[in-house]
Amino acid sequence: MNKSISAIIPAGGIGKRFTVEGKKQFFRLNGRPIIYYTLAALIEAYDFDQVIIGAAPEDFPELASICESLNINNYFFSEKGEERSNTVYNALEYCSTDYVLIHDSVRPCVDKEVVYNTIQRVFEKDAVICGVRPSDTVKLLEDSKILHTLEREKLLLTHTPQCFSKKLILEGLRYVFQNGLSVTDDSSAVELLGHSVEVIPSNPENIKITKYSDIYFLKEYLSNRFVD
């Protein structure tokens, strides 16, 4: 049985830590904005029923041009919210599918196997995320003092994509809003409901572009993936 799934890409951030004028998702590398490469990676990995981008209305024309250059015909735009979770919620209003994949607009180095595997598992589990184990030693601090060293085997650095049944993520986000809570990723909203979230391995290169120095890594990575 075919199960429907949409890709939601929150793209309303302003990139305060990026230290370059303009929104980092539109920073151009080899003549193309970062979000171009993100979208290209997603559609290469899976044939989504819808591609929904949450952004500021003034960015809709540029986003439309990007989608059309990638031959994405099933794209929709929703207005960004005050926080990322609000942006995702607004995008869900345009979603007509049973499942959703949510992926950061500035995480263009995701492997297609990670996208595909996350989707396949969500059809069985309703909530699936990807991530990697930390390679560095991690310590818990309080007032700049070390309380203790954490066990790396029990820690996860979460990435996107994160996949959910539409019904479940809507319920989770409504719970967050109704209780005045704040979450830093989408799975946190589902966890607050007491629902289990499955984890699959991500690729280590699947970093979120945060600082300008990340561009050097991105340029090297993409030079092996896209040819102008």
C-alpha cells in the first residue's frame, strides 16, 4: 500500500550566528543558494507528494525560482512563524498527506539513504529521527564547573530529517503551544506526549550550516556531488 508523505522545509530563519549579511539559506555557493542544494538532496532521495517551504513572504519569488529550476512542480509556500515550531505548524496546515518529513533548509549534505531509511521507518513507527553519536568527551557543567562526565554511548547529536505521522506531530505541537513550552527540535514535541521516537543513523557530514566557517566544509563536500 502506498503511503503519502510531504517534505516540510522551515526556511524562515535569519541566521544570527552566520555573520554574513542576508539569510544564510540564500547564501550563494557556486552561483546557487544553500537551500537549492538542500532541496536537490531531498528530491533525489524520494518522490514526495508535496514540498512545503515555510518562509517569509518576501522570499517566495526566489524560492519559486529555485523550485522551478529543480523541476519541482508540487511545491507550496506557507508563512513563517515567530519560532521554528510555529513555522512547521503553519506548513502542516497546507499538508494533505498522512506523513511528513521535516528537514532544515541549511542541512544540504544529507545522504539519500538517510532520507529514504527515515521515511521507510516512519511508516511503521510514526516518529523517527536520525542522528550521530558524539565522538568527543561530553561533560555536564553548572556555573562553569564540571559536575560529571556523560556516557557517550547514551548520547545522540540529533539531525534532520525527522519524520512523523501528520496527526502525531500536530498533536505534539498543539500540546507545546497550549502549555507555553519551547522546543528546539520537532521530536521534542512528540516526546512530551510520551510517545516513543525511533532513531536511525545519520551521516556525519549532515551538518547544519551555522557559522560562516561551515561554508568551507560545504564547498568541499558539494564539489564532489554537484557539477556546474
